[in-house]
Amino acid sequence: MIKEKAFFDPSCVEDEKKELERRVDALLTRGVNEVIGDDLRERLLSGEKLRIKFGTDPTSPFIHIGRAVPLRKLREFQDLGHQIVLIIGDFTGEVGDTSDKPTGRAMQTSEKIAQNMATYAEQCGKILDLSKTEVHFNSEWLSKLSFGEVCRLADMFSVSEFVQRNIIRDRLTSGQRVSARELLYPLMQGYDSVAVSADVEIGGTDQRYNLLAGREIQRQYGQRSQSVMTMNLINGLDGRKMSSSWGNVVNIMDTNIDMFGKMMSMKDEEMNDYFVHCTGIPMERIRELIDLLREEKINPIEVKMELAFELTYQYHGGQAAVAALKHFTQTVREKNVPVEMPEFSVEVRDVISVLVKIGFAPSRSEAKRLILNKGVSVNEQTINSFDFVIPSGGIIQKGKRSYAKIL
């Protein structure tokens, strides 16, 4: 059988080139505050495989969606074929970075850091393809530096450069103590870039000084200075800076029910930033929704439900997202008790012990706080006493969306 002769179609090559340009331009702009390094776009379009570095300190056990913003950007790089280098800061986590803190950060114990980072790689794996990700702990190299090497690093920067940062200057002006230890953190983060030969480093806008330190340290060590990409920061559910210590976060390990419910509690004015930074919804759709909101042609709760569904789908899959939507509709919008809920068999039945046992409160003191704030009910009756005993078959509710049956 005679086969038809294949022919070269230059339009195919042109289409692939345009698609690559579109993806690169989106990578360099969506959720991005600043790109430092004039040749980054050209390198991305050239087909060169770059080493993209991101470091995260395990200062809390969970990664929230604000800290996941740079991880999502890493995934965009990964999907374009670049090498992701994830650094878990077991060493820098002990020292502590105060770039985003109005006060000094206390040093953490190695035991606390080890406890916090127990599931860090697993959590990052919800966003990154870990089979294609290079993972390091920076104690691999930082713990081996000699004091002479630290002095060499310190000599690359002046104290005046450090104190010119707004957050440090404000602390000094108000008479707060600034530890000499804090001067060392940018040096350690910068040296991480040398250790892994980073081509690009990603971080939040609060990390700008540390990211630039990496460029200078690489230059001093004879490496090509990395490009820097700073990502916008998002606020928490209450409109303040997203912070685990304030509890205004959505953690990527939250259950589908909690994730959906938390998103529905956010301030309306934060929705645009969450759509842009925390989802992959096309920008055209986001602009359409925001315009409808601005023109008051759509109820904000409907837009928020689309956002909550998308985020829950992203981390838990379609079936779990549908279940969370159904649960929210039944328990919050229609104010019904859900038909299906977890069941627990307990020996000690006082409400404080039960709240801790079933995971509705992390501690007895937090359980008491929930009751004082009228956040706990049993069989639809608000609980006011710490000594209340839950009957067999009683349905306990925390807040608006968490239910359990006590057998």
C-alpha cells in the first residue's frame, strides 16, 4: 500500500511558538509583583531548562493557601519542563526570618521544627509533582559552614543595607530590639541559591531583600545571578494578613467540608485576589465575575460558591467538592442537620473531653473558648456549661458546618 507523502506544515511550528509565548507571559504576570532579571523571558522561550528554587521554613505544621501561591507558580514552571528545587528550611526555620514580622521571631527548637515539617513534602505534593522535584533540607550545607565562611558571607553586605528595610527601620525607630542573628538570615537564604545553583528564585514580596541577597552571593561565588520573581501576598479570611497564628487561614490539608465552609466565610472584597492567586480559573472568567459583582448583577454568595467549589475541587477532587457544596447548602443556606456525619464512640462524655477526642478542638482550653463564644451545640441547643454530658446518640455541632454523632 502506497502511503501519502508527509509534508511539513510551518503553521504547526508557529502555533506551538505562540502557545509557548502565551504560557510564558501568563507565568511571568499572573499573581506576580515583580520580575528581576531582564533575560528571564528570553531564557524561558529558548528551550533552556532552568533550575527554579523555592524555600519554605516549617514554622507551623500546615501550609495555607497563601503560602501555596508560590508553589502554584512552581507548578507552572514544572509543567513547562523546568527543574523545581524545593528547599525545606530545617536549619533556617530554627533561626527564624523576621522579614514579615513587626517584632523579632524567637528561635525554634530542632524538635519543634522536625514536628512541623513531618508532612511538608506531602503537602507540597498536593501541588507539585514530587517525582520530578528535587527536594533538599538546607541543614545539608548550612550546618557545615565554618565561622570563617560565615564571616566571608557577612562581609558582602553592610549593616546600613539591612536596616534600610522598612520593617527593620520601624522596629529600631520604635525602640525595639533587633538581634544580630536576624542579619544572618538573608545570608543563609542567599547561600541556599549557591548550594543548588539556582537560575530563578520565587518568594513573596516580603522576601525581596533575601532574594536579592541570593543574586549578590551567587555573583561573589562566581555563579550567574539568579532571576527573582516576587509573588503578591493575599490577605486572610478576615481581611488581615493571612497568618496561622491568627487562625484566618485555609490550610491545604483542611477537609473538603472545612475548606468550602471557610471560603464561604471570607470577605467579599478578597475574592478577586483569591481567584487570581489561588485558582487556575481563566482570567477572562475572573474579570467577567468581578464585573458582574461591580455592576451588582450577581449575588456575591454565588461568586463565592464558585470560588469555594474550585478550591475544594483543586485539593480534594470533584466528588469531594460536590459533597462539600451539598453539605454547605443543607447546613448553612437551608439550616438543616446533614443526613450523613462522622460517628464517634467515646468513654468520657463531658463536652470538653468529647470536643478534644473527636478533633473539634486541639486542646481543652480551646474547647472552653469555643463554648464561651457559644460555638458549640448539642441536639441544636447551645451549650453554656463546661460540665455538660452528651447523651448517647447526641449530635454535637461546632460552628456552622462541623457535625458529629456521639454513640
